[in-house]
Amino acid sequence: MSLTPSHRPALAEEVTAKLRAMIQSGEWPLNAKIPAEPELMASLGVSRGTLREAIKALAHGGMLEVLRGDGTYVRATSEISGAAQRIYKEHTQEHIVEVRMGLDTQAARLAARHATAEDIAAMRALLQLRRDAWQAGDYLTWARADWDFHERVALASGNPLLHQLHVSFGGVFHDDLLRQQRRAGFNGIPREGHDELADAIEAGDEEAAVASVYRNLDFAKEWLKR
């Protein structure tokens, strides 16, 4: 049966959902080039027009980037993450730190209330990796471990939306860390907001956890003004 115009939007939405699932599952990693149109058309059993509608929808959401004459690349694991990456390019590092104030303090408060022994162990392991990478001069691993720690705090909060927001902003904050690292005199392993925060979360001390986040980010704001 041929598709009529009334059927096409529904099919395009179905294909969009399938492509989104491939990205979110990791089948298509970040910055990887997705298969060529003929291959996708054959595997999904759809027309070129329907496939392009689906790709266009995900490109509009920031998950894919279409480079003419080259191909289509994965740029984000969700529409929220894609939107965050676009939005944050328009703002300063100071704005980024101010947004973190809201996200990180709430994550810290809730993590102090809900974190499990498994959460604490994962945080400690990430902090050790962060220290080791900094001392070895492996700054990519350092930045990734630093942000993974903050994502783990958000996960321990028990609020899935808060965790999703942290994950979506991860690429932006990761790049911000690397920019700061390149400035002379930068300390990449402060205890505030990190080891000190993990201690407060393990103790179930919500106020101490929030205060630790503020100390870390207040210092970050002052550092950016230098």
C-alpha cells in the first residue's frame, strides 16, 4: 500500500524515534558519522523523503548535524543536550557558573538526603581518577572525571529530571573546565565542591553539602574575573 500524505507524518515520527534510540543507546556514538542514506533507507524500509524528514527533525533538535558534501554526525544524545549546547554558545562563562549554582546546590542537597553506599563509592572512585589524571597531566580524563562526579551527585539526588539536566549540560561544562585549565595558576583539584562535598553527602549533612558547592562555585566566579 502506498503512503498517502496523511500517513507520512506518523511514519516520519516513527523513524525519528528509531534514529533517536540508536543515538541514545550508544549504537551511534557522539561525533560519529551515521550510515549513508541508502543504507539507512534499506535497513529502515523507508523512502529518502521520510528518512530526510526524520534526520531534519533530529538536526533541528541538535542531536544531529548535517554537513553538506560530507555526511551527518551525532552531536548530542538528547534534544535537551543539543539545545543546551546551542544556547550556551551564546553566553559567558560567568553565566554558566551561575546556572551551575542552581543545579549543583539542589543536586547536593538531595544527594545528602538520598545517596546510597554505592553512590558514595562511585563518587570517591571518580574523585581519585580526577586527582590521578590531574597529577599526570591528562587533562581530558581529568575534566571528564570531574564532570562525571557532578553527574553522579545528580544521579544520587533521586530526581531523574535533575540528573537529565546535568547530563544534557555535561558537554558544555566539560569544555568550560578545559578552558579554565589552560589559564596559568589554575587549581584543578580543589576539595570544595568535590571531596568535601562527598564527605557531606556521606554524612547526610544537606547544609554542609550546599555550602561546599557554594564555596567551589564562588571561587570559580572570582577566578573568571582575574
